[in-house]
Amino acid sequence: MSTEDKMLEELKKISASLEKAPPPVPPKGFVNEFKDFLSKYKILGLAVAFVLALYVGLLIQA
């Protein structure tokens, strides 16, 4: 192989290593999608407060 061919091969390897990886596969299922939503929008506190409000409401009605 000539020097140019070696350089071309090395550049192809570098180019292949710099390509972006494909995006991760989104989780499947309602629970996983809900967890992904909570982590993405950072509303875990709001979700916890909502669940607590439901239980407190049921407790007050009892």
C-alpha cells in the first residue's frame, strides 16, 4: 500500500469513529413512558404532590 492509501484508510477510520451514534430506543410500556416523562420535564415533585393530594382527599372523605 502506498502512503496515500494508508492515510486514506486512517481517515476513513477516524471519520467512522466520529459519526453520531443513533438515538436511544425509547422505553416501551405505560409505566416506563411515564417515568421517562417525569424525568424529562422534571416534575417528579408535582407528581408526588398530586398522588399525596389524592390520598389526603380520600382520607378526609372517610
